[in-house]
Amino acid sequence: MMRHWFIKIAPFFIFPFIVSLTSCFKERSRENNIIDFYFPNRLQEVKIEANDIIVFMYDSQPVDFIAPIITVSYKALVSPDSRVVQDFSKDVQYAVRAENGNIKRYTVKVRHSSDNALISFSIPNQTYDVFIEDSVVFVDVYRYVDITKLTPIVVVSDGATVEPPSGAIVDFTEPVTYTVTALDGSVATYTVTINKNLSRRNDIENFELIGTQQIFEREGDNLFIYVPYETDVTNIRTNIVVSDMAAVSPASGEFIDFTNPQIYTVTASDGTCRNYLVTVKKSPWRKVGNGPFRARDEHTLLVFKDKMWLLGGWIGGDNHVPEVWNTSDGINWDLVTDDAPWRDK
């Protein structure tokens, strides 16, 4: 005969197991904040902003050997720990670890109540250069900017105030004085000068070779200069005119070898650059002598039957000469006629 065994388990034996299992999976705290931070026995004001802790000191004592008191979230840990000496003459980093392991980092910055520095000066929606030294601020803007209605953004020391305030409309026709007042009332003044020195123009307006005849032509950023056959192009001094306030390199006045084309870079006062390729070409014609005829203008010069022909010309006033000359070598000229079939006028 087969026997069957049954085991009855009382409910009170299961309940403790369930409670224990539930407690094993209890969620750990995620809080990792610094709630309070201060230097004991010092006159101060503390601001905790996101990951920055700014301590404004109202005394003149050093801050290079201080043990701060730090309060953090429940069950969180901070490193370095509270009451551990640190050098706060520079920024100090703290890390707060929550019970679940998440870490949040803080930077502690100490600012003295006497800080009244103008840290930065900017003009929105404008390209500019800013130079700050001691108590002067120089700002370069474009020439077209209306400096009578500027709204500069001014950043000063933490806790300090500035007048005129940041973002206020200011007329910079003349230099403007900005006053920065520290937490303790100490004052520093800054003189801001706006100069309309910036330009985007970087053109070569004229390019001349000194000491030789020439013809100047331009095709976009390619410059062509035609000189007589006899010209020594290996050492020519230049005279270059560029846009107002722009600079050119190589500079105007330098002696340049133009045996090969040269690149000239023109830099506008805002720093933008433009390159030009300058090519000097020698004429295939060369001077071999002076003709026996009078100097003239408005004449015709042509080549016909292996000879060069000079036809007519104007020699000044109402005088037009009905002459025809020719030459086979450019040196020896023959007068074909001084009574060509056209009138003097």
C-alpha cells in the first residue's frame, strides 16, 4: 500500500521571509547636496548656486588655512570631509556621494568684500575688440556702429555693483566712467573709450612700381603690371595703396623680385584677410633708338610688308602733320611723304 505524506506550513513562517526580502530591496537615497557651508568664527556671507559655493569674506584675515563646517544630505558623504583644513586662496573642489553612490561636485570660491574689479566688458550683436588694463577699457567697434546708443554687458566682482548698470543704454561719444562698488563700499572707477577702428575692407586700391613706366590692369584678385622690355624686375620698389586702416604684406615701399608672381595679403582692421596675386610682365617690345620725327600724339602705328609705319599725328595746338614714315629695323626711319592725302585738321 502506497502512503502519501503531506506537510502543512503555517502562514506565520512565510511572513518574516517576505518582510526580510522586501527590506533587502529598499531604495537607497539619491540626495547628494551640500546644505550648509561656512567658516567658523569668520564674518562672511555664503551663497550656494547650483554647483558653486561662493563665500564673501567681510574681514581681511587670510583664507589659506581654514577648516570649514559642511552639512550634506542625509546619509551622504563629502570629500574632503567637514572640518578638514583647506587652502581657500584658490578654488577648492568638493565631492558629495549619495547613499546610492551618485556623486555631485561643488567648487568653493572665496571672494573678499573689497573686490571691485571690472572683469569683462562686451557689446551684444557687435564684433569688437576689448582691452582692459588697470582702470582703463578700450573697445574697438566697426565704423558704421552708432556709439551714441550702446548697451554694454558689464561683469564685475561677485557681490559688487556697477554704475551705469550692465545693460543700460549709454552714449560713448566721449569716454564714460564706470564705477564699481564692492560689498564693503570700497569703490573703483574705470574709464571706457569706444573707438570706431574696425573695418572689413581689405582692398588693394592702387599698385605702382617706382622708377619705371607701366600699365596697371586688374582681374578680380589678380593684378597685372606691364613694364618696358628693359626693366629690371628683380629688385623693384613698390608703392601700394590699400583700404583705410588696412595693412598689406609685403609692405608698401619694399624692394621685391617680380621674376615670378608674388602674393600680397591685405588684412582689414578687424583681422579679415584677402590675398592678391601680382604678376609683372615685360613688354616684348624694346627701345632701340629715337626717330627723326617730332614727338606726336593721336598717330597710327602699324606693321605692313615687314616694315613699321607711322601715319600722321598731332603735335599740339591745331597742328596735325600729314606725314608718313616707315622703318625696317626701328632705328633707321624714312620719310615716305610729308603731304599725305588728309587735311591738317
